[in-house]
Amino acid sequence: MSLPALAVSWLRIGAFGFGGGPAMIPLMQAECVEGRGWLTDEQFLDGLAVGSALPGPIAAKMSVYVGMEVAGLPGAAVSLVALMVPGVALMSILATVLLRYRNTPAVSGAMAAVQPVVIGLLAWTAISLVPDGVRGIGGAVLAVGALIAMALKVHPAIVIVAAMGIGAVWMR
């Protein structure tokens, strides 16, 4: 029964995840943690952390992670395919429309309106994950250090690898 549920959930995430991977994180959290209860907040954060340390789109990596957790390798395959199908289909249609009508007031207005909403969704996701993701003073110091590193334009991969090294040595 879990494979059809995975397919429905990841089709929904793929269909409504406008803005790409980071913008899909609130949808993934709502569906996989709050809606279906497949993961705890801590497990979700673990998946995000591991996924952020690897190359490629976060949504694809999270679909594989959740699918593996719920139904093993078949679940990972179903989740990944279900996530990708709506995006590929919609992008094919929307690319045609955007390329043809991108300079019209309605399309440019729609795109201008979506951008701040995506930022708000990302901010909410970050805020809601703080209690599970920032545990203790060490976690708070790392979170602030990551913010400072990003403000200084340090590449995110370097920040993640450095945090993993710090955690392996001092946060056991």
C-alpha cells in the first residue's frame, strides 16, 4: 500500500513545487512529516543535511531518501519518478508559454508575485525546523557560523563539509 501513497505524495509535490528544489522543501515537509508521518522532523532534517552535502537537486534526493525509508528501493524509484513526471511535463508546457509571452504584463506580474512567496515559504520552513535542527549551544554556534559564511560568499559545499567535520570531531 505504501508505493501508491508514495506515488501520490511525490506527484503532488512535483506538481505544486513551483520555484524548484528549495521552494519544494515546505511541501515535502508538509507531505512527508506532517501529512503522512513517514518521517519525524529530525529524520527530515537528517535527509536535508545529507542531501545538501551531495550534488544534484534536493527534491530528487529527498524523494529517494523518503522512498527508501518507507518502502526500500522500490519506494525510492517510485518516489523519484513520481516527483519528476509533473515537473518535466509542466516545464515543457510552461517553457513554451513563458518564452512566447514573458514580456506581457500578466506573465511578468505573475512571476514577480511568486518570487517573494517562495522566500516566505523558505523562511517559514527554516524557522519551523529550528527546534529540531539547532540543539544546544554548539548547534546555535554552527547555525550562526553558517549564516556568516554564506554572507561572506563561502561556497555552500564548503560550509556543509566543514560542519560535517566539526560534528564528527566535537559533536559526537
